[in-house]
Amino acid sequence: MISMTGYASKEVSNEQFTLYLELKSYNNRYTEIKHNIPGFLSCFEMEMDRRIKKSVKRGSVELSIRLKQLSNNISLSVDTEAIEKYADAYETIAKRAQVPFTVGLQDYINSEGIINYIHGSDAEPYEESVFSTLDEVLEQFNRSREKEGKALESHIRSLLDSMSTSLQSIGAYSGTIESRLKETLLKKIEDVMGSREYDENRYLQEVALLLVKYSIQEELIRLETHLGAFKQMVKESGPVGKRLDFLCQEMNREINTIGSKSMIVEVNHLVVSMKDDLENIREQIRNIE
């Protein structure tokens, strides 16, 4: 069992840059990956998503990357063609204005387009570091989700054991339910008939009908089967969250039916206890992949 909640991060440095990569995830019905990375690294998004999806089958994942360059990666280039065009233009202006041609170096430096500043924003130098760091963070990230999943499994198992105990206690009241039905029906007959005789066969038929109507044996059997399937499923290592949620719905239906048929206060109390345990289980499996 793996939790959808996880966290991992790593920072690596060399002479050129410092790279910080962080992964965190939350519960979600589907797989969703959000990126918070420098724009020039966006060319790596498809491959990063592919690697993440190999580990994450369901949940919302946030990938953050911060990159700090430690060395100057600015390069300059001089446009010689632009210099010639500016020189011709300055000379033409001097002739037309009939003034000496006294253009200096500073005039060329200050002219737009003579010197071009090129910022190094090529992603290739960072590719190896980004993906090797991502792989390491994913391993740490998966371990954190597995650890959280084991804690969830332990809690869920304790709740399942509590439900099983309540289920066995309800089953022990089956005989009491039958005798209670007989007593209730007999009392009603006596209230109506008084001291007059009544048809005992008719009485037994009515008891049989009521037993069919209020019997909870089928619900108990189905609920026990669902509990067994649930306990088996939490042992699996793959994504089981959706299937567990479906089983919770089925168990809730059986518990509600038992509660609606119950005529015994003790059974009603056990039903409330099981509903409480089941609601706690449903809260836990919302974080299971």
C-alpha cells in the first residue's frame, strides 16, 4: 500500500551552478503534475513527467526546480557591419552639417546594436544534473510514500479488526432477534385476542414471515466477505485506493441495512460503532494511491 502524500528534495552544486529540486504530492482522483521550473528547462518537461508517472499512478504532484548560476555566463558580440553603417551615417551628418567629423569610440559603444549581450540560457549543460537529481529525488520520494502507506495500513487494519469484532457480536444476537420477534408478535396477539384462543399455525406463519423480513444473516455474510476482501487488498503493493473505496461503499450499504432491520438496542450500538470505524477507514484511504 502506497500513500499519495509524499515529499523529497535534493540540492547539488558544482563550479558553474547550484541546483535544487523538490517533489511533493497530495491526494487526487487522477494523476496531475504541476511544474515550477525555469523557462529554459521546459524542454525537459515531457521526459520528467514520464519518469514521475512511472512511480506515481494517482495523485497531484508538484515539481519545483531552482537553478542558481555561480559563473558568469554572459558573452558579448560586436556587430562590425553595424559599425560601418554608423560610420557612414556619422560622416554623412558631418558633411551635411559642415562640421568636422569628430566621432569617438564612446559614440560607437553607446550606439544601439553595436555590442550584443548574449545570456547563456541553453538547457543542455544542465540536462545530466537535472535528470540524475530527479532520479535520486524520486527514490527518496517513493520511500517516503511507502513509509506513509505502511502507517496507513497499520491504522486501517486496527479499524478492520474492530469492525470484525462488532460483526461477530451482532451475529451472536441472531437467536435473540428470533425470540424477540416471537415475543413481540405474541404480545400483539394477546392484546388483540385477550383470553380467546388463537390459531397457533397462523402465529407460526407470521413469525416465519417476520423472520424472513428482519433476518440479517445475508447482510452479515456479505459484510464478512467484504471485510475479508478488504484485508486481502490492503496487502497489495499496487494502486488499490479506488477498489478500496468501492468496497467501503458496499460495506456501508450492508451496515445500513442491518441497522434498519435491527430491533435490539445492543445491535444498534454495534452498528453505530461499525459506521464510525468505516468512516475513519474512508478518511484514510483518501490518501492511498
